[in-house]
Amino acid sequence: MNREIKFRKLVQAALLSALCFVSFTYLQIRIPTPGGGSTSLHIGNAFCVLAALLLGGWYGGLAGAVGLTIADLLDPVYILVAPKTFILKLCIGLITGLIAHRYAKISASNDKKYILKWSIIASIGGLAFNVIFDPIVGFFYKQYILGQPQEVAATLAKLSSIATFINAVVSVILVVLIYNAVRPILKKAGLLLPI
């Protein structure tokens, strides 16, 4: 990959990272939890998945990880879980990119039905990872890193799993619609970069 393509990917990743940040910070519905914490309904993960579909797993995962981690770092309620956020969002992007680009090779296809099918499957794959691992990692993180009692950590994990599932369903629908609408426009404009 030449320097110009790397630079353009970084610029696009930065824009998608900013979308992750803005969508989480300003478009979330916060749900208070026991112990003064909170979980939230948001569409930040949708832009992480969109980034992976547009730029590949590595750049997409970094875009989501950086944007959502910065959002956590700037919010006193979420600042302590920022390291967990970085790892999980990076994994969402890597898994989505692996399915979409390494396995299905959607970047090389012009078949709209094929691209639609695999953008759905890849989105579900990345976000299913998050639905399973966000509560599990959150439980262990809160219990062993933050020192919360097991009962509190378990309750928070249950609440988080419900919010994470709702976020995932909304995000899959949103990202599939956006990706399949934006992809042909970006391709025609020469802005859909090689993976």
C-alpha cells in the first residue's frame, strides 16, 4: 500500500473515529445503574463497524477504538472503563473486517446482493462478539480491576448485556443501510480505498 492510500485511510479513519465519538457522546440514552455507574443505548458501535466495512478491520477497529475510548476518557462516568472499551472496539473492527474482506472479499465484488448479504453477516459477526464479550469482560474488569463486589459486578453485567444487545440490533440495521447506500457513491467518487 503506497503512502497516499495510507494517508487517505488515516484521514477516513479519523473522520469515522470522530463519528464514533460524537454519536456516543451526544446521541446516547444513559441508563443509571446501581453503584453510581451507568450503561447507555448508543450507535457508536455502528460507526466502528462501518469503518471496518469501508477501511478494513485494522483501520476500522482503530477508528472505533480511538473514538469511543476518547469518549469514555472525557466522561467521568465511563473514564475507568476506557481500557476495556479500546480492546473490545478494536476487536469489533477486526472481526467485522475479517469476515467482510478476508473471507467474503466484498471490496472486490460489484454484486449488490452479495455485498448486502456479507455486510449483514460481517456486521452481525462483529457486534455478536460485543454482545457476548462486553458483559463478560465487563464483569471481570469491574470485579478484579475496579474491585467491585461480585454481586454488583454481576448485576452490572446483566444490565450491560441487555443494553449491548439493543445497541447491536440497532447498529446492524443502521450500518447495513448506510454502508450499502454510501459504498457506490464512494466508489464512483474514487474514495473507496483498496483493502
